[in-house]
Amino acid sequence: MNLAMLTSRHPSIRMGRRSLVAFAVMAVATLSTQGWAQTSNEPVRLGALLSVTGNPANGLTAQVGYKMAVDEINASGGILGRKVEMFIGDDANDPTQAVTAVKRLISRDKIQVMVGPMVSQATLAVAPVLTEAKIASVSVSGSSAITPQVSPYHFSLFTSIQTVAVAMVDHISKNLKSKSAAIITDTGSQGKAAQEELQRLLPARGITLTSVQQHEPNVSDMTAQVLSLRRGNPDVVIHVAGTGVDAGTLLKNMDEVGWKVAMVSNTTSLNVPMVVRNAGAEVYKTGQLHGQLLKAYTYCPNDAVGQTEFGKFIGRLKAYDPKNFDQLNQQVVSMAYDGVYILKAAAEATKSLDGQVIAAWMEKNAGSISGRINGPLAASPSSHFLVGPDAIVFVTRPDQKRADGAALRSCS
């Protein structure tokens, strides 16, 4: 029944055309106001995609960072004045499972923004699903295949693997003075992209490539690959993988065959607990492991303790989760933590949770986000990797850290 029929049947509420229009407008306005009030009081629904199974160490690390950020944000008023509710999806460290988990987060949990995953192959797998739903996300992924064209509303708090490859070759050439190198990577998208880039860069810098090998992610033995690499007698081995578990396995197998050679890695400094579990604590004492870190996690000999954003964060993390603190990868926790705060900054600047709106703002304004642990951020329409090449350093003793969690870097 429409309003005109109602007034014709009930003289007590009969009114003129002008009054009728005014009444209708007022009714719509009232309903809209009530609807807005209800929406504005609902929590922001944040999805978190991580490896609860398949790689539980990585999953625990990410979950602590995400939860710590959410708890802090809620304690200080939320996002857009609304509390944040987090919904966890388990990707099981598997791309197919990642897609299933994201679809569930979207359809069942009605997430509006997302953090994670932690590995590139999962990030690539879920990209079409998140793009169709126009959901903004921040991950820790390095594959150069993750472009704004592939995933327009996704940003990464990691350097692209192309950037990492350039930094590795620079370090090998300038600091190690190596004349030859061998490459071993996992078969994930990041590993494949790294292999292609390194095969291009090494000869261009006058470094002889002696051998190239691959391994499956989370493989239990790489002895065959190690023996093949050793036959080329390289000055240095370059290893790129998704987690420190594989670096630990590689180093264990190298030790078992008695091969001592310098190694440059993207994981040995970032994933110390994982490396130690497979290769033992003694592995770092040789000084032959050169692992990538962000400069934000390191210090020069004369730097004061606890004054960096990372140093301050470590103190808060220890107070937040003293039970798990010693087993956490503190650097990765900080990346997960920063991801939530980056989404908060973009949402509050735009007054929106829409993926298109957030992505457009990030491309122009990521550099204005201050106070982030992982250093200055940057983004553009051609790159959604938020951390650039100037942020990368290599350290040999990431197992030896100051009280503020920082590792010593070369500062000459």
C-alpha cells in the first residue's frame, strides 16, 4: 500500500500534495539517518589471512602482530570511531586453501579490509577474489608478479623481489668481492621471479653464474641440489625462499656434506628462529651468512638503544605477549602490526573502507603515513610495494641483538 492510498482511506491522516511530499521526504530522511547511525556503530570487519596450519610459526607471528594492533586501535577509539573486529582465515600455507579461506571471509564474515597473507603464492592466488570484492589489503609478499594490474587494491610491506635481487648482487659485488655465484630458490612465484632477475643481473656485473637449482617449499632434504651446486665451486651461494625453514634445511644439508661457503639470503636474518630450528644455533657463528634485513631493524655501533620506532615497538611487544616473545620473529610481527595501522591511516584519511578509494589515496599519499616501524613508505600507480631499495641492508649476526631487538650492520 502506498502513502496516497493510505491517506485516501483514513481521513484522519489526509493531507495535501505538498504536505504529502514533505512527509515522504521526512520519512526517508529519518530512515536514512537511522540506517547511518546503525552502520556507523557497527565494527569495522578486518580479515586476517595467515597460516594457522601448514606453517604455524609464521601464523603465530602474524597473528600476534595483527591482534596487538587491533587491541591498541580499539583502546584508542577504533577506526572511523568504530571498534575493529578481526576474523581469521587459515591459508594452511597453500594457495588453494588460501582462496577457500578468503571466499569464506568475504561471504560469511563480511570483511571490509584485509591483512595478509605472508607468502607470495597465496597473495597471487587470492588476488582475483579480493579484486572482485573491491577489498583493500596489506600483505608481506615480495613477488614482482604482484602488480597493481594483477591486484589493484593490494599493497605489500615488503620489498619487491626485483629490488631484493639488485641489493643482493650489489652486496656480492661491492662488499664480498665475489667473482662467481650459484643460485638456489624455491619454486614459489617469488623464488621463480628472483631466479630470473639474478640470472640477468649477475653476468651484467661480471659475476660468473656456476649453477642454478630449485627446491619445493618446505622440502625436507636438499642434498641433491647442494651437491650439484658444490660441483661449480662458487664463491657465494644465493638463496631465495618464502620462509627461514627452507634456509635452515639448506644450511643443514650443506654442513652435512662438509661444504663451507658464503651464502646471501633473503631469509636467514629475517627468520632466525626458523633457521635455528633446522640448522642449529651455531650456524651464524661462521659469519658467512649474509641475510637481508630492513635498515629499520639494525643499528650502527654508536646508535643509542631503544630510540628507533622498532626499538620502542619491541618494548611494547614484550609487555603485550611475554609468553611468546622469545619465539616470535619480531621483525615479521612488526610488519603485520604495521599493516593494520596503514589500513587505519588510509580509511581515516578518506573516510572510506572502499578498496578503490583506499588504493587511490595510498598511491598518492603513502609517504605521509608517519610513525611506522618499518621506515618511510612509498607507493605509486606502477608499484604497490611500500618499502624501497634504500631500506635494505645485510647482516651476518642477526642472532645477536641488543635489548631493543636491533642487529648490528656495517656502517662504513
